[in-house]
Amino acid sequence: MANIMKKKIFYITTPIYYASGEPHIGHAYATVNADLIARYKREMGYSVFFLTGTDEHGEKIQKNAEKENIDVQKFVDRMADSFKKLWSDLGITNDDFIRTSEQRHVETVQKVFTKLLQQKDIYKGKYKGWYCTPCESFFTEGQLKEGHLCPDCGRECHEVEQEAYFLNCKKYVNKLLDFYKKNPNFVPDGKLNEMIKTFIEPGLEDLCITRTNFTWGVPVKEDPQHVVYVWIDALLNYISALGYMSNDESKFNEFWGKDSTIFQLAGREINRFHSIYWPILLFALNLRLPNTIFIHGLLVTRTGAKFSKSLGNAPKAGPIIEKYGLDALRYYLGREVILGDDGNFTAKQFVDRFNIDLVNNYGNLVNRTINMIRKYFKDGKLPSIYRYQNAKSRQVISAMKESIKKYKQEFDNYCPSKAFICAMDIVDRANKYIEDMTPWVLFKENKISLLKEVMYVLVESIRVSSLLLRPALINKADEALDQLGVPLEFRQFNTLNKNLCLNKLKVNAPSALFPRLDVDKETEYLASLIEAKK
Ligand code: ME8
């Protein structure tokens, strides 16, 4: 019988970041977490398409370019380059980088507009209401916080009136509520409740989707003094990048097709656009919805303020990578905060996490194990064994299998942080096992057969934990495996449960994977990068 396997296709997106300024640690946080998930899925055998990019239109960007007195296209070119450079410095494996000023995107936006206009999901009317300039968002009076403050960013809104085009949202609101009900994990962790309460229950208004007060945007073909509202323009990146409505829709058909698992990551301050207006646009286009809109929390300062471009308090990732390496920053951003919660980024936490997890636990285990093998076995050659006989060894190996299982569950639930805890559990158990088994005594007493077994349990613990940590430690995990002499055919996820001990092993010279940080000195240095900005 033919083996009919469902194709494993995974499409993952980050928000496209405003090209209004340089990237900062918050952008790195979102993109690194998406990259961890993308790498995990590839390891699990999925065909992955990972998209990020820049959101380049709108009044704010036009004004920023004017302030610098440079051409706006040149301004966004420079910003897009700085995002691209950071992603390359951070080892991000995006398959494409979409820019909303690109022709391929502009064409899709215009075609979508025309289609929705023709089918009367878009109509022309008059807009009277409240506008938040920093968010480029319109609100009804009822949606504002007391004192006419923006419900998204808390800043003051002002009253406006203009001719504009609207997206007929009312038509789709019941369909949307029905979809939410049938797909309770569409926006996980109860993050829809507030949206429904604030924006849907009071009565969802049709959305004003064009502007006439500036020109830096996608012109409406049918009425060129209007440009498309930057949020509608931006949301469409998720399908324009796949070639939707272009001459070649093959990528779109694959990654937005029914067999694809679509995972979209967005920060909590842009929940409304992703969980309400994006689905409505997709309904209007008669397209499927993503499986998951995952709303992540924000990194905040020691005193709880959000790191943000407009507050100017956010550190850049570049100097941190230069000083501590990209693996350490990737690990911190994935491990420190549960995706979905808000979390701190502080100097002390970074230095502690570095020293405790990477130096004391992981790095030290690798170093100790290699040194022991070189000391106890001639030329660092460890002969193979057939099975684990000792009860403690068996316990460590079976706990490891359990950790592998849990790690996968955590990543499948999009929680890199907890997945890395499972990987580090393996490391912790191995370190404890060394203390329990006292290999130096076994050597002294010439119990070579048990000594071999102990070394293999350690080798397997390092091999497996390195593979599980590799989505974050993209260089150091392989460095550890190189030092340990693990053959390439034992470095894929589908070998996690194999037994390397059936082979023989020859270790290489060890060298410290991570240098121990001087807590006071490095905390002070890092604080000058992170916290001086407040
Ligand atoms: O909102 N902590 O762009 P943006 C964690 N262009 N993540 C943070 C963060 C922080 N302090 N600050 C920013 C936009 N982010 C729109 C999106 S999508 C169709 C259009 C991350 O440059 C987080 O993912 O303001 C947030 O949602 C995103 O950057 C916003 O980036």
C-alpha cells in the first residue's frame, strides 16, 4: 500500500518592522524567536518558508525622511539595509525579506484593492473621528481611553474629517466570531478576549483604509490622490511575498495552501490588526486563515518601561553580539522570557544566564568530559559499548528520552524558553551523574568497563543537549560536537534516540566554548549599553 504521508509545510512570519528607525533589541527578540521556531521545524523535517521584512510607507516615515532632508526612498533603503545586516549578524535564516516599497508588493496591494472595490467590500465615504499620528490609526470616540488617549499606545489623539475609502468589516464580524469559536487556538493563551471586549463587542466599525494627507504610500489606482492605509498595505506583505496575484503563484499555493501550517508572530501592541483586520481581509479575499496568530509579549526595562523606538530607550543588538557572541544573545532571547509574556532585559540577568547556563552547566560539562576521555583513554579514543548496565546510567538515559519528548512538545506549543529548559535538564543531570559516579575513582580502581559506560552516558548527554540547543547555539553546539568528535551522521534530530555508543569515538582537543564573565565588570559594561538609554 502506498504510504500516504501528509506533506509537512510550515510558513512562519514576523511582523514587518517600521523602517522609521534602526532596529533594536525588541526587534531582535521577535525575529530570533521566529528563527528558533523555523530552525526547529526544519530539524523536524518540515519544508519551511520564513518571512520577515520592513514596513516602509506612511506619514511617520515620510516625516522622518523630511527631517533628515533626504529622499524617502533612500531613507527606507538605508533602514532596510540595517535590518538586513542585523539579521545576518544574528544568523537569522529567513527565506525572503519583503519591503513594502518593492514593486512586487505594491502591485499585489493595488490588485487586492481593485478586487475588493469591485466586489464592494471597499466603498468610498467620509471619515470623521479620532486619529493617533504615531500609530497611524483611526479610532471612534468610544474606543479611546479617557482624555482622548490612544487605546494602543496611550498617546493623545486628535479629531479629523476627510473623504476616504472603507473596508466593510461589519459584513464579516459574525463570520469572524464564528471562526474564533471554532478555532479556540487561533490566537492562543486567551489573547483574543481583550480584543473582543474592546473592539468587537462595542460594535466593530468599518475600517478607514485610505489617506489623502500625505503621499508616501501605495496609490489607489482608481483614485490616485488616495494612498492605501499603511496597515492594510503592511498586512498584505504576508501574501505578496509569496507571489499572491502575481504571474507566479506557486509559492503562495504551497505555503498558503490548505496543507501548510501557517504561524504568524506579532507583538501584543499589534494584536488588533492581526487578530481582527487581517482575518477580515482574508475572508474578503476568500482565502484561508492562518493556523496561529501568536501574540508575544514585550521586552521591558528594569523599571518596566517598554523598549521602543519612539521612546528612544532601546539598546541595539550589535554591540552585545560583538562582545558576547551571537549564540549567547540568541540563547538569552529565546530562554529568558516565555514567548507570550512580557520580560526584562537587564544586564544582571544576561550575565547570570551566560555564566550559569552556558559556562557552568553546558560549557563545563563539555570540557570536563573531553578532558576525562583524553586522560582515561589513550589518544582520546573511546571504545564502543553494547549497552548500559548500571542502574544510574539507565536512569539518566531514560530521563533524557523524556526530556527530548517534552522539548518537542514545548517547541510544538511555540515555547522555545521551556524547550531550552528541557535541554538544560539533560545537562544538569549529566553534571550530577559525574558527581554520583566519580569516574576518577573508577579509573583509579581500574573499573574500565563501567568507566567506558559513564563516558558514553556523558557523550550522549552532550550530543543530545547540543542538538536541542542548536536552534539557539548555532555555532557553539557544533563546536562542542566537533571537539567531542561526533560524526556528522549523528547530528540530526532524527538521530536523537540512536545510540552513538555502538560506534567508537575519538575526541579532539578541548577549548572553552564560553569564557566565564566577571560578573561585576560585565554587568557594569552591559548596563552602560542597555540601561543608560532610559
Ligand atoms: O508595528 N519587545 O512595526 P514596529 C519585544 N510595522 N518585541 C518588540 C519590542 C519590544 N520592546 N519592540 C518591538 C510595526 N518589538 C508594524 C508591523 S506587521 C504587518 C506591521 C517587535 O517596527 C514586536 O514583534 O513597531 C512588535 O510587534 C514589532 O517589533 C513592532 O515593530
